[in-house]
Amino acid sequence: MKTLLDASYTIRDDKPVIRLFYKTKKGVDVEEVTDFQPYFYATARGDWKELEKKIRSMEGVVSVDGREMIDHEIERRVLRITVKQPRDVSSLRGEVKDLEECEEVREADLPFAQRYLIDSGITPMEYAEEMDLRVASFDMEVYNPEGEPRPEKDPILMVSYSDNKGLRRVWSTKGGNLGLEYVVELSSEKALIKKFMETVEERGIDIIVTYNGDNFDFPYLKDRCSFNRITPALGFNGAAVKMERRGMNFGARIRGRPHVDMFPVCRQLFNLPRYRLEDVYFELFNEEKIDIKAGEMRRIWDTGEGEEFKAFFEYSMSDADSTLKIAEALLPLQYELSRIVRLPVYECSRTASGQRVEHLLIREAHHRNILVPNKPSDRIFEERKGKSYTGAYVVDPVKGVHDNIILFDFRSLYPSIITSYNIDCSTIDCDCCSGEKHRSPTGHYFCEKRKGFIPTVLGALVERRVGVKKELMKEKDPARKSLLDVKQQALKLLANSMYGYFGFPRARWYSRECAEAIAALGRQYIHETIGKARKSGFKVIYGDTDSVYLKLEGVDSREEIMERSGAFLKRLNSELPGDMELEFEGFYPRGIFITKKRYALMDEHGMLLVKGLETRRRDWADIVKETQEKVLNALLREKDHEKAADIVKDVVERIKEGNVPLEKLAINTQITRGLGEYVQPGPHIIAARKALKEGLDFKQGNIVTYIITRRGDSISDKARVIDFVKEGDYDADYYINNQLLPAVMRILEAFDYTEDEMKGLGKQLTLDSFN
DNA sequence: TACCAGAGGAG
DNA sequence: AAATCCTCTGGTA
């Protein structure tokens, strides 16, 4: 048994050598493959013989073979061009493409090691769970005398380390006298870097995890290594950490020892107001993590004694501990995705869902002798991006409070449409069918005889998931149960991204027609469902994409509601094709609907379910979100609207008094573009620009946490990043009139309350009160 | 008051 | 570097 951790290649004697890093029972084993040669394909315009002749004469070409491959569902002859070195692929692809006989160059953009994994059928991370991998987390604290640390000057103060075999360390140039068993004081920065590297080697660490190591810890460590004239030798046989460009960000690659940065993983997996280590830790374990403000670190370090100084070391240790704990919770899903998609875990953990689906498709295409489509050029990408299409249908809700609400939804609506209607580029408007059954309202139809490529791949994912879920039901052992659960989650993630992939302008298998057909069929089914529900005596309250909220007016018996729901589902499902199914999703004794995508429900246990309202949004102050939730509870659970009104009046008073803590007033908003690119910068951008001048670092992707203070004219003028605001310095008027009241009044208006009443101005007489 | 840019949610 | 639909805010004219 062995598990593939990493794959790369090197050049030896002018020839490429694939290096496969396996973890075995004994340790890490490198397998070298010397007989795999890089290649790519070319398709010919007309006569391929002339093209073949010309390519053969090119420098660096080893051989040219004709092959039969499937291209757009047609079998055709293509030329496979084998070259000496991976770099020859990139240099020759242009030359070949420029030949007048050449139509297209294909599959010339796959990284060589990934090409090998696809061709050889090797699965990364197989048996990872049985291999008892050694995982270590690593984190650093650095000196920062002037706000942001400068890697060319400011030294590393501590390196913290925690592994899943129980070793915990903070190596530092101070702190040996603190009596903390994990602190080891060393003589110099160089010594602590070296100690860290030696420990990774000695402990036989397989996987290194960090929290934002890609963009902070590793680049900084590398810079400090250069300063100290040492190599950041963390890889197999002392290979140096390598920084790679990955889109907007960096990736820190370690040869043979995958580095998984939990920060991008968490951003993909969770939806949180902020993604600092403590936020994610709280989300996963519901425990507060100790924190020290970056601005305080320099002072605490220089003081060099006392409780704060000790706490600094405890904080550093807890960073490594919590990173490890997060990794232990989330790595199994990363391993599973890596296996299904067949990308090594370093790459897979950094790829977005579109890339993952695409890699899976490339692998499946190779398997079926299908020629992989090229990535779109920038021009085609822009063209595709410019044309959007009609998506899902949303029912305008019957606004206000409702009792006894029934929720039905389609199980995996889009995946089931794709498989049931066989939606694919290769099956669209085929010549062999009349197009009766598999027809979309967009006018296109899909072949009823030959199964398309994407429906086949998707069908296999769905089928595998059904199998895993069956096993899961039978399994008793908790460890195996959680493994199976991770497996089904990974399959679900991939299956659910297939529809989005069709409409993704950068996709190789892009098809606006397919995406459009899927969405149109979705609309057709939800419309039909609504119509049938009405015919069966249900009142339609709301619906979005694949769901309908219904009620039976005048029926109070839960038993009768359930019975009629069951009967309705049974009849409706008997009329649905293929894999499609409408399911009973829930019963809610009470709910309030505000607008499309904004509503709240109370389930039978009295639990509140809020959608789209401020409570669910990161860009509203906590005090508002808390109050709105209390109001909803008073209204839906306790049916006490006077209590709801009192809650609001009380909070208005507290805000006015000026002693609401800043953390409850903070607003979180993301910087979604370059700070200079804004046509109309919002308060968060103005706050970030001000903070930038005062030494804080802000860039695209960061989330700004700010307060509307009392100083300034416009709201933007008043916005300041929370770090620079003193307790009590907030604009009470703004928080009452622009935050609290709009959020709660949307709900309380259903009960005829007015804003002035909430502000303690008494109920104003309106025209209505005379009627 | 109407409109736009920007953000973040739902499914 | 998965799609579209939708609401809401703050700024501007």
C-alpha cells in the first residue's frame, strides 16, 4: 500500500524524468519514470499528410503519429506530436499552429506531471486515511515596529509548530525563562529557522499545513532565509520552498511534502463575515481562540517580561495548534477531492470548482479517446462573458405572516435535468432524433440514443453518491461513517458544479445553449409544479428556482396537511421523467415573507430559519443583526408583537446613550477590486484608503471592518477602520436611522408599527386611523 | 426623485 | 477564474 503525495518532473541528461513521491509504510519513496515523453495534438485543415511532413522536420520533434480520436462527437484523424522536453510543447505549439495546413493545436497546455497522472491513471492520495500521514502545522510571529512588517529588515520572533503526533513547539529568540514547556529559546533567528526545518525532517512530516502560508508565512520565511544566507530546505532531499504564481495570489510549493494552506480552503468551504484564523476556529469548534492584536506585538516583545509577554507565546502556540485542528477536520475532504479529480492535493486544494470539474472531465475524456477542447482565448472569453442568458424563476412572495407552511423542493434539480435530458454539446439538436422527448423550452433538443459525455460523467458521480449514501446508512463505525460522509460531500460538490461549468466563460466545454436549456427546463418544472399545486388546493406563498412554499388555507390539522402533501407528491412524481424528483423538505408552523429571497421561518422545534435578511449578511452591524433576530423570535415563536416593539425601543435607547461596544457596531465589507479602480467608492473603500496612509495594509480580497464615527460630513467621511476608533466614538443617528430601523421596520411594518413609535415619539395619527 | 455602482445573499 | 436573480445602500445629478 502506498499513497501518492506529490508529482513533479525534472530534467536529467536533457530528458524529462517524472518524480512520484509516495508515502509507504516505511517512509517516503520516490519513483522515477523516464520513459514518458511530452506530446500534444494537431488537427489538420484538409490534407494531414502535408502537415505531418512539415511537423516532422521541426527541431525538437521526436515523432509524429496519426491517431483516430473523437472530436465533437466525430471520429477523425489527428496528429500526435511527441517532443523531447516539456518546454518544447510550449515553444512548438505556436510554430505548428502557424502552419497553413494546421487547423488547431490541442492539449498543449497541460502541465507535464499532470499529463502523466492522467495518462497513467494513477490516483493521488489513495489510502491516505490508512497510511497514518504525519501532518504538521507551522506559523510565525514577526517584528513589526512600523505597522506592516518589512521582510528585508524585521526578523522572525517565533516559529510555532504542532504535529499530529503530539510535538508542540515555539522556537524563539526570547522566552526560555517563561516556564512554558513548549517554548525553546535559541540564539538567533537563523537558529530557529534551522530548528524548524530539522524538526520537519526528523519527524518524517508528510503534509505541512498553514493558515495563509501562501501569502504570508512562506514568502516571509523565504525572505528571512535569504537575509540569513540559508536555504528554506523543507522539501524532499532539502529542496527549497518554491513560490508559484497562482492567479491573483501565490502558492508555496514544497517538493514531496504537500503544503495545504487552510485559508483558501476555508474561504471556499464556509460563508463567514471574516476569515481570520479565530473566526474559522470558532465556526468549526465553537471555541474562542486567544488573540493578540498585531499593533501590540512590537511593544509586548520589546517589554520582554510580564503576563502579556507570556501570553504572546501562548498565542503563537495556539495559532499552530488551531491550524492543525482545522486541518485535521478539513483535510479528509481535500484528500477525497484530490482522489476523485485526480490532482495532487497541493494543486487540488488551491483550485476553484470550475477547475476541479474541468480536470475531472479532461481525465474522463482521455479515458474515452475524446480530444480535449482548448481553453478559450481572451477574445472568446470576453465574447462569452458579454452574453448572459435567462436563469432561474423566482415567485414574488405573498408578503406578511403565514401559518402552517409546507416546503417542497426538487432533489438536485439541475444535475437531474442534465442526466434525464442528456444535455451535452455532443447531443444537442442531433440528426438522429425527432426531438420529442428531450426538448427544452429554448427550442433545442437532445439525443435520445447516444449518451453525451458530460451526462455520462455526471451520471457516474450521482450513481457513486447513491452507493456511498447506501453504505453510510448501514455503517455503524463512526470513523468509517465520517469518511463515507466526506465522500458523498465531495461527489455532491462536483455534481452541483456541472451546470455552472456549462455557463462558465473560461470553460473548455462551455455551452451557453446547454446552460440555457437546463435553466429553461428548471423554470418549466417549477411553473408546472406551481400550477399543479394550485389545482390540488394549495396556496402558493413563495418559490425560488427549485423550491415551492405552500399552504392549505383553512386546514389546521397537521395530520391532514401531511396526508395531502404526501398524496400530491406521489402523483406529481409519477409524472416526472428520469432522475427527477420533488421532495418534502419541511413543515413550518409560522413564517414571514418580506420580498423575494428575504424571509424567515420557524420550524416545529421553534428554531428560526432566516434567509437573505440582514441577520444573514456580513455588511450589517451585529447589534442590528441580533436585534432583528430577537424581533423575529418574538413575532414568530412567541407571537408577541408588543415584546418585539419593546426590544427595538430598548436598543434605540442604548445606541443613543452611546455605550454600545464597537465590536457590535462594526460593518464588514470586502474590497472586490483594486483600491484605485473604483468609479464609486463606498464607505469601506474610503475607510481602507485612510487606513492605508496610517500604515495598515489593504488589498483586493481583504474584508474591511469599519465604524461610522461622529467625525465627518458624508457617511464615507465618517467611516473609519475599527483599529483606529475609540470606544464610544460612533454616530448614534446613523446606527439608529440607517442601520437598526430599516432592518427591523421591514418586519414590524407587517404589524402596523411606525418608525417614530420606535424612536419613542409616540404613535402618529395617520389617515388610516380615521377609517 | 431617479439612477448607477457596488456588495452580498439565495438557490 | 461555476451561473443568474434579486434586494438594498450610498452617492450623484
